[in-house]
Amino acid sequence: MDFNLKIALAGEGGQGVQAVAEIITEAAYRAGFQALYIPNFGVEQRGGVSVAFVQISSEPVSAPKFTTGDIVVALSPRAVERVRQYVGDKTLLVYEAGLEDDVRRVYGEEQRRLAVPALAIAQEEMHPRVFNVIILGVLVGITGFVKEEAVQQALERQLGHKFARDPALRELNYRALERGYDIGRGKREAVYTNLFAV
Amino acid sequence: MATRPVTGEQRAFMTGNEVVAWAALAAGADIMYGYPITPQNEIMHYWTRMAPKYERGFLQTEDEISAGFATVGGVLAGKRAFTATAGPGNVLMQEAMAMAEMMRLPTVVVVTQRGGPSTATVIYSQQELNLTCFGGNGEGLRIVYSPASHDELFLYTIKAFNSAWKYRFPTFVLGDGYQSKMREPVTIFAPEARGITMEPCHPMVGLPGLPGEERDPAHLRNTYNLEDELYEVLMDAINAYESVAPQVMEWDTYAVDDAELLIIAHGVVSRAARAAVVTLRERGCKAGYFRPVTLRPFPAEPLRPLADRARNLLVVESAYGQLKRHVQAGLYGIPTPVTGYLRPGMGITPEEIAQCALSLLKN
């Protein structure tokens, strides 16, 4: 079956949005899908809204950017505004739960949505630095097309050198991934699982 | 010391900048000269990381004027030399590239277009088409390839070295920030694995033997005293360019046989154009697409009959009419109306093109 899943992610520079995009795209490519990821960034090294465009497809991906995402992720107040142009009627908006008021103001009540308390989980149960890995887990859980192990391997490729220095980091990241995965799986929709049923 | 960077064919998932560095290595490039500028930087980064392993050289110069002239110097010394730049850096390189045009030097430049004019954005555009094709104080005797995918970025970077050394015209790979930064699957290969033989490189200075007695003197000039002298040299170069143009020209088409609406795009935008044609066909619109792969020489001849047969032409580009002007000049005398979907410095999606095409067909 032909499919082309489009995900846009946005957050503040330094929140780890690009790493999430890179890991999920690489995991999808290694799982045998066509995949394309492109970052969009300003001239600043830090600060400013960082946007990532991910497409995972059965056929080679056409244009690197798209008009409307199937899933759009917003992780900061400015990101909530910034991704508005990529959100359509059918888009699932995934956002940090602390942004509830911003999301309500920009998108009203009708938008399909999933609030993820990633900041609270990271701060209270884990470590602030795994905030983005929780989000990664959520996306893997929602879409369900890449096995968790494949994502762990992708994490390993990305962060292996850090894990080697501090093995506790590996365990922390895996836990964050798992926690996000469980949140995402609860929202998994037939539309995605059907797409990827091979 | 490893000698072969790529053997056979290898699948990979990487950014376009990595692809260019691998391609230059696979092509046997001897040295890169460069000065940092986004979104080209990682070509230099990857090259400097990998080049020492294969005994290749790198020199960071003080600016792009210098990088351009150093590339000229490398080529004169018989090295397969290249540089990469973007935006304002591409502007600064034009003097050196004009010299390469004048002296028929096989320089290779990879351009990763960013928003312009001036510093503008570090992200993306197709606004360096005019500059790359015609940037010098001359006639634009250059070869300019516009790749659309990582597979092509790899292939045309290799090809650029061969075209440059075979035809002796400065050659450019005109990429863009999107292609530089995006990751997608690519198959990299050793040229011989695809039956490609690299053109040999020869030094033009420091040749052995006594000039005038044991060999002809090397007469390398970019300065002439008389109009007639310059005219003669230029006309030789122009005639050479025109005679090889048919061999150098490349283009791509899709669904053009019965196309009433012909969408014309180059580079990364052509991917969106092709996808839009698929959508339009599904809706019963007779759409097709034409893509110049070489922007210099521009493939006007193969385009003309297709354009003549169509009822509408739609030129789509991330610039304000730079491709459209080429198209219109190439199609002079053909009455089919030409419309532009012109978005300087902006990415273009298949949905936008399809929508624009549908509204064009309604009117």
C-alpha cells in the first residue's frame, strides 16, 4: 500500500527537536522505508524556533517540505504559533502539556490533539535532558511502524559515545523512550497501523 | 593508508553535503580549496575529515576570491581541484570563474544556493541560477548541472570533473540548501562500478623540456592587447562551446506525450513538480513535466516541440523568473502562453503546484 507519513516538529533551539527527527528518520530508513528529513533553522546557534520536517514513505519522497502534516509536534509557546501553517483539519497535534493554554488559544477545541506531560515526567521522574527522548517515544508509539529496538539502535548510534562514558545515561534514555512509547501507543490510530501493516 | 574511498556500490542515508564530499573522493579529486559559508560548510567538514585518509589535500583560504583563484591555480598545476560555496561566496568567486572561462580552465565548483540577495537567509533558494550560469564579465561559457536528488548529487559531482576536463569549461554543480541539509537514501559508487572512466588531468604549467625548442611554449593568457586578438580567442571558445553543447545537454521528462499543461522546473523543485503531475493525472488533467538537468547549456531544442504542442506552460521556481527567462528565450517564437509560479527563496510543495495548475486550467 502506498503511503507517505508527514511529521513536522518544532521547538526552541536546544530542545532537541532535530535529534528526534534524525533518529526517527534513520530508524525508519534502516527498517526498509523510504525516508527524508530536513531541518529548518535560522542563523542563530541557540534560541529561535527550530523546525524539522520528516517524511516516511513506501515510495521515494518527492519534495523535502510539505504543506500539511499528518502529525505536528509543538514543544514551546513560539513553536505552537510557528507550526500553525502545517496543521490541517486531520492533523494530529502533539504538544507539551504545559502549553495547553497556548494550544487552546491558537487552535480552539476542535483540533485532534495529544498533550504529553514530557516536561513534568522528565523533571520529576528522570532528568530534564531526556525531554526530547520522551517525545521521540511518543512518536514511535503513535505511528507504531518502527520497532522500539530499532529506535534504541538509532539512539545508540547517535549517543553511543556518551553512553560509553556514563552507562547510566543509556538506562535513562531507554526509560524515557519507553515512557513516551506507552503514552503514544494509547493514541495509536488505525490510520497509521494500517498504513504500515506489511 | 586507504586508497579507495568507495568500492563497488554502497547504500547510505546521509546529507547532501556528505554526498558531495564522498563523490569528490570517489571521483579522485586531489584537493579542495574553500572558505566557510552556510549551507556549504559540511562539504568542507566532511572533506577535511576524510581527505587525509586518502592522501588528498585541503586548503582553507582567506576568502572566496582566494578560494576561487586557488582552485584555478590547482587546475593549472594539473590537479583535479574543486571548491564549494554559496550566496555571497558565489558572488566573490565570479572573478576567478571568469578567468577560468577566459583560459578554458576545468575548475569545478559546487554551489549550495541560499536565499539572496546579499546575506539574506542561510537556508535555501534557486536565486543563484543567473549568477552561476552568467556571473562573469563574459559569455557564460560554463557547464551547469542542476541535480534533484542525492543520487544525482553524487553522479553529477563526479560528472562535473569529467565534463570540466574533457571540454575545458568551468563546471558547476548547482545544488541548494535543502539538498545540502536533507537526509535521504543514496547509493554511492566507485566510478568504474558504473562504467565511468575519469578523464585524466594534465598540468598546464611547469612542463618538462625547453619551451620553444623541445616543446611548444605554454601560452596562458587572460589579457589581450588587441580587440582582434581577443575576438579570435573568444570565437574559438564560443564555437567550441556550441559544438559540444548537444553532447553536454541533459534533461528529463515525465508524462509529456499528450501533455496539454507542461510544468517546467529544475533542481529540487522538479521533485515537487513531478509529484504534482502525478496528482494532476489522477484527477484527469493532461499534465506533464520537463526538467532541464543542464542549465548551461540550456536544453531548449528538446523543449521546443513539447512546448509547441502544449496549451499552457507553467514555470515553477524558488526565484523570481530566473528559470522562466531561460525558458522564454529558448522558446522564442512559440506562442504557447507561459505562466510562472515564482517563490524567491521559498520551498515549493507538490500541493501548491497542483493547486496553481488547477486554477490555471480553470481560466
